[in-house]
Amino acid sequence: MLRRLFRRKPGLQGPETVPQVDVQRYCGTWYEIAAIPMRQESGCSDTKAEYTLDRKSGRVIVRNSCRRRGKSASIRATAVPVPGSGNAKLVVTFFRFIKADYWVVGLAEDYSWALVSNPERSRCWVLSRTPYLDDGSYAMLLEQLRRKGIDTSQLVRTSHG
């Protein structure tokens, strides 16, 4: 039986997503600039996610990695776009039985940054194609998240060496 990592509340609207995501362009490496941390991410730095499209299945292969106590740590997952979402909503599956919602709520036209959350707004990631984002750009992205109803005071900046 599959278990949802974050249970959806009945009738929950969730933040508005972008209208369309080109999965091919979204694939590649994303660096975590900030996140609402989860217990399993404790002590991580140099956090990044690598997305690869499996053309046969249409799934996206996800490899999240970080440095923890001087060692590399990683986890693999698969992501499948939700039909009718313009590929902006994905269901990510870890260990074949744990599912999590991954909603793209902000995306640069050139795919240089992305904002990701879940329906409950309890998870959030600020992602960039580079490990560093200037303060002005970061402030602008935080404002976008606030307009989506996401509590940005919970975000923690990610350290990159």
C-alpha cells in the first residue's frame, strides 16, 4: 500500500501553480537556495537535485543529494506529472511506497530559478541553476512565495561551499 508523505487536507485548494512546465527544460541540476527543512535534511549543505527524463516511461528520475558531516548523502525517487496540471504538479515516489506532492508555484521564463511547494504549503524550496542567488533576486522570490500564502519565515538558507 502506498503511503502519502504529507496527507492532503480535504477541500484544500493549495497554492496556485505555474500554468505550464516544459519537463525537458526543467530537467538538469537544481541547487537548493533555501527550504523549509525536514528532519531527514538536518545537517545538510551543498544540497542539490538532479532531474533526468526517462523517455520510455515518461517519468522523471530524481536524485537529491547533499553533504552531511563531510560525506555525500543521496536519495533517488521518481516523479510523475499529474494529468491536466500542465506538468506543474508532480507526485514524487520514494522507496516505491512513499508519495509526496511537488508543485511548481514559480518558474523563471529562462528556467534559471524555481519555487516549489505542496498543497498544504508546509514544504517549500527555492531552487536555482547555480548554487548562489543574489540578495535582490532572493527577496523578490520570497515576496512571490508570500503572495502564494507560504510562510517564508520558516525558510532556511542552504549553505554551499
